[in-house]
Amino acid sequence: MPNSDFKFEVIIRGCRGSYPKPGKDTIIYGGNTTCTEVKIGNCLIIFDAGTGIITLGQELCRKKKKNNQPIYVNIFFTHIHHDHTEGLPFFEPAYFSSTSLNIFGPSVFQDPLVDVLSQAMLPPFFPVEFSEMKSRKLVQELSDGDTVVCSPETGMPKNIIFSKEQTKKISGNDIQIRCLKGYAHPKVGIYIYSVLWQGKKLIFATDTEGYAGGDQRLIKFAEHADLLIHDAQFTSELYTDIRSPKQGWGHSTVEMAVEVAEKSGVEKLVLTHHDPNDTDEQVLAKEKYAKTLFNNVECAVEDKKYSL
């Protein structure tokens, strides 16, 4: 039976793009790179492992010291650029033998995901190799249309339903993490994820660039979502700046994100992947402009929680 005490919570752990930007100009919105936490019951889902995952890991370890319980973590990578992986070597729970670390994401240029993650931690780049992290690790590549099914009671994956097996039955209390391959990010694209549980729906769509008329596949994928977290790194002025245009860089404008939100009928839009050069004042200006286009919208703020 479903546990009525379980909640569907989303916490922004890092919302800065490209590289971390600490300092006095990023105090309000935060300077850590991309990481979003989703907690449903006992199931912890993490999207990307930018520097925002570091403090999350420290919090998990503090809880472990109090309750002496093992840590179960499910990490889903949108892609393997540095600003989405650089926090993984500093994710403290990965160094405990009692931790179960389930990692999902794309293969890159036909290389297995485990090899790609391992390469970033090889000497002389890092003193500890990926294989030397003591946690029990499962690393699984996903493809467009795949669904990972997790249990809110155990926190662990129950099944992977591959795109050709979508007729398989899913329990009404199961958590579904679905994958959509996006092609508008250099050079191998990105994965966009949805989380569905008990009739509620979250879409995590960072590092994606809009199309004329809207990204129709994403619009369909995000249809009637309760919360859409969407890339909006650039203003339209910066995106089309004749001296240094950003078209083709794999990031959206406010208008692109709003178009997806409007056409998919989402309840709330959160703009993320803030440009590292943007100060709090500039991000706030972007938010104020976005509110003139869409009623229920705001810019992502580090450590802010949403309950679906």
C-alpha cells in the first residue's frame, strides 16, 4: 500500500552553469554548478553532480552518523560536461562501503559511462580512482525512451524498462524516471528527465536549446508537469549578440523556456543554469522579465525546496 506520509520534494543544490562562481555577487542565487535533489519517501534521486552535490553529500554523512543507516543514492547524469560531474569525486557518501551508489546516464562516443567517469579520476588528475571509492556502485547507460523504476520504500531501483518494453506494468506506488534524448547541446546531446509519482510530475531540462516554434518533443514530454526546471542561461540580447552570438551553444533564453512551459501547460517554471558572469542583480532582472511572460515562474535559488 502507498505510504501517505511520503512527500515529493525537490531541492536545488546547484544552479550555476559552466563553472562555479562563489563570491559577493552570487550570494542570493548561489554559485554552485548543476545539481538537483529529488526525495520521495526513502528514495533519493540526484540529477547531475556539479559542485552542488558536495554539500548534499556532507548532509547525508551527518545524518548517517546520527542514525547509522546505509545511504542509497540514485544519480542521473544529463551529460558528462565538467560542470555536471566535477562534484562526484568530492561526494563523501561514495567513500563508505555501506553506500549503494546507482549511476545512470548516457554513453559518450560509444564509450561506457563507467569508463568516462573513471577517466576523470585517473592519476595525475585526481588522487583517488573511481574504482577505489568504497561504495557499491552500479553504472548503467540509458537510451532515449528508457524508464528507471524505483521504490519509495527501499530507495533502490526495481527495474529498467527499456524503450521497446514500455508495455510492462508499473505499480501505482512506483517512482518512474523517464529519459528523453535532446540533441541541441554540443557535441553528443543531453538527456532530459521526468519523475512521475502518484500523479505528480517533475521535468528536469538543463543544457537544452530551443527551436523555432518550440522543442515539440520536449513540449510533449513535459505536458501538464507540476514543475519544469528549464535552462535559461542567456538573455535574448546575449544569445543574438552579433559580436559573440551564443546560438548553437546548447543553452536557452528566457523566451525559449517560457514557450515550452506555455505549450506544455506546466504549473510552475523554474529557470536554471545561470550564466557564471551574471550577478544576483542580473539574475533578478531576468526573473522580473520572465514574470511578464509567464505567471508562475522564478529563477532557481540554491537550497530552495519545492513540494509537489
